[in-house]
Amino acid sequence: MIQVAISRSNKKITAFEISGHADSGPYGYDLVCAGVSAVSFGVINAIHELCGVELVIEEGREGGYLYAEIPTTLPEIQKDNIQILLQGMLISLQTIEREYEKFLKIQQ
């Protein structure tokens, strides 16, 4: 199962951690894993390209682990823009969770 942990401070997302494997299909055909990966890496790329911000990132060498944290020393406008993107990520992950709750759990 994939576990997603959302960290917040003052109701704003400060970091997210994704760990585990969905095992919802054979390697290379796991739709849940592919969806979660696309959404999470997509938001990291969007934050970098659209907001000009490099997140603090840790990855597992063999997959199955991603941690991303928003730097604390950003102007408020950048923080607000990042929040919109992160909320979009969370909504996308919640959509996947509703359909595939045996393979994905989000903790906030």
C-alpha cells in the first residue's frame, strides 16, 4: 500500500511524504503507482517551473519513497502559489484514493 502523509502548519501544507508500493498490478502496469508518481512528480516540476522554487527533496534509490518540503524562507506570494499547486496535488491523490482505497491511504 502507498501511504501519503501531509504535514501542515497553520493549515498550510509544509511537506509531503509518499512511501510504499501499491502492488495493484504487475511491475510496469501498476496504475495506482503510475498515477501517484505522475501527480507527485508533476507538482514538484510545476513548483519548480511556475514558482521558481526548488523543494527540499529526498528519494528512495529503488523507488517507493519521496519526501518534499517547502523552504521556509520564501516570499508570501511564492508560498501562496505553491499552496494552490499542493492543494491540486492533494485533490488528485484523493480522487485516486476514492477509487483505489485498498492501495492508497492519505493521512493529514
